[in-house]
Amino acid sequence: MIQALRHERLPRTLHVDTPTTKVDWTEGDVRLLTEPVDWPRTERPRRTGVSAFGVSGTNAHVILEEAPAATEPDDDATADAPSSGATATARTVPVVPWILSARTTDSLRGQARALLDHCAAHPDTDDRAVAHTLATRRSRFEHRAVVLGADRDALLAGLRSLAAGETSPHTVTGAAHAVAARSRSCSRVRVRSVRGWGVSCTRRSRCSRRRSTRCARTWARS
């Protein structure tokens, strides 16, 4: 379905020649696609649902929405702008998530202090590279935090607050709690989905602060 959004064309339904007679297809606008159908952009965002059903009873569902159309930067506004990595990051990814986790709250603060020291020793490190490493190369523990920032100053401010045990508009914290086996399986699906959100945000998506904060809270408490 992601490719269908990209190419603006819906594929035909696989392995179905004749619609089932157990469904009243005359009601509503739902129908099987026996042939590919064009799916062009309109004034409203296109959305699609994807479901997966496991034999053990674990089901997963996700709703995909097309990303906003990319806007070309104004030539006059960017003619004299420096071509630094920080400027490019701020223009293409308004909010960058740095995610941390540890076994205890004290260790979580220690993770924040360690990342602060790393940033001080390597000031030229790209914010998105740090976010990608934290999202894909680190283990996941019970105590979690997400630091959100549109630039390095905001990210460092959130890290300092986290290291000091203080609240900050740039930081979301939470703890994952043990649940029943079946619920825990569903939780892992949610965590993987939100982790994927973190990776996509570090690449090129234009996430709003409200949406990023909501995803961060979901990850921190899942």
C-alpha cells in the first residue's frame, strides 16, 4: 500500500476472481479490485488500512496516510543560507527524536549524561545520525525517555533536564510495565511500529511536534 500511495495506483486484489456471496456488495461503496485502479492525489489526504491476522490470535492493524507534498524552498530565501548539516536538518526534519532507555531511572539519567558528554566531544555529529543509532542500535529497557528537538540546542536542553531529573517540554518519559503474555505480544508490535516511526522521522518525514510527542508518549509507556 505504501507503493500504491507513491505510484498513485491501487493494485488488483490478489487470488480473488469472484467476490464472495456472503457479503452484500450492494450496500456501501466497498468492492474488490479486479483490475488496477488509479488513485491520484486530491485536496484530501489519501489513507489506507493494513491488517495482519496471526494464527495464535495476535492481530495487528495500521492506518497509513500520505505524507504532505514536499515544498520547494524559496530561491531568494535560501540563496545566502549556509549549506551546513544543521540547516539542512532543521529544514527537512522539524522534530528529531532521541530515544533512550535503561533498567532504572538513575541509569536513564546516566544515559542522558553520557549522551551529553558525547555531544560535547563530537559537536559536528549530525542529529539525525544520533537519532538513527539510538533507534536501531540500542537495547530496550523498562525506563524510557524521548527527547524531541528541532535543533541541537533544544535536544541538549532536553538532555540536561533528563539528566537532572527535571521535567521539560522537550522530554517525554515513561515506564513499560509487565502485562499478560498475549498483551505483551501486542505491545511488542506497537513498540516496533513506534520505533519505525523514530527511524522514519530521522530520515525525511515532516512530523509535527504534536504528532511526534504523541508517538513518543506511546513508545515511552508501551
